[in-house]
Amino acid sequence: MVGVALLLTLGNRAPRGGAAQGDAPPFTLASTGGGSVSLSDYRGKDVLLYFNEGVGCDACFYQTVELEQHARDLSAAGLTVLPVVMNPAPDVQREMARFGIATPYLIDSDGSVSQAYGMLGKGMHANLPGHGFVLVDGSGRLRWRGEYPSMYVSTKDLLAQLGPYLS
């Protein structure tokens, strides 16, 4: 009985991902780097949106550290990573300093962007995004999405999964 429960729990935490289709919902969000960022600012470039629980989830910030450590590989693949959280910018900036993160975070204060991309309630909290990625190509089309309930994916594995969907 314990084995079945463990198997069900692990099965529910397996990564889920695959092709995505349609136009990416447009957005403009405040950035911890100052000012605001719009998806349209990246027209002509592949963008990897990283939706996560944010403040209170160390694993989410460790994921960004992992992505920064492999920034050269992501750049070589033609990707720009944009982390998206729902926390107030000062709280996120404190966590960024604690983890030594330089990548600006986008602040989805009302959750509307997370909702539009279907990322709310995918983790441990119904009112927050889980730990997932969405690839938007340079023409503004959705290409791929992946969810990682285990709260981590190596950049190598992420790039391998993204490979067939990159422009």
C-alpha cells in the first residue's frame, strides 16, 4: 500500500511538456531591473518564460541560478529567459540578492499573465504558478510548454526538450 502511494506521488511529480500552439498572449510587466518589459520587445527572438512560485520557494530561485550558470548555452540556442513571479518587486529583489541572481524578474502582480499562459495552480498553490516554462518564438507564437513539479530541471535537460521547437 505504501509503495502504491509513493508511486502515485512520484508519478504526479513527473515533468509534463510538449508542443504548444497559438499566439502568445501579449503582456507588459514591471521588471525588477527597472521599467517595464513587453513580450513585443523580443519580436524576432525566441523567449523562454519561466513561471514560478517566487518568494518562499528557494527551489525556484535555485533554478534561476542554474539557468544563469548556463547562460552561454541558452544564448547559443538563441534563447532569452524571462522569469515571471507574482510577488512584489522589493521582496523578489531581496531574494535575488540572497541567491546572487542578476537576471531581472518580471512582476505579474495580479496573476493575469500567469493565468493567460495557463500556469496558475500547476504547483503546490492554486493561486500561484508552479514551476514551468513556455517557449515563445520570434513571431510571437507558442511553441512548447513544460511543467516541472519536482521544482527543478537541469539546463541540459531543458535544452534537450526544447531542441525540436527552437527556431
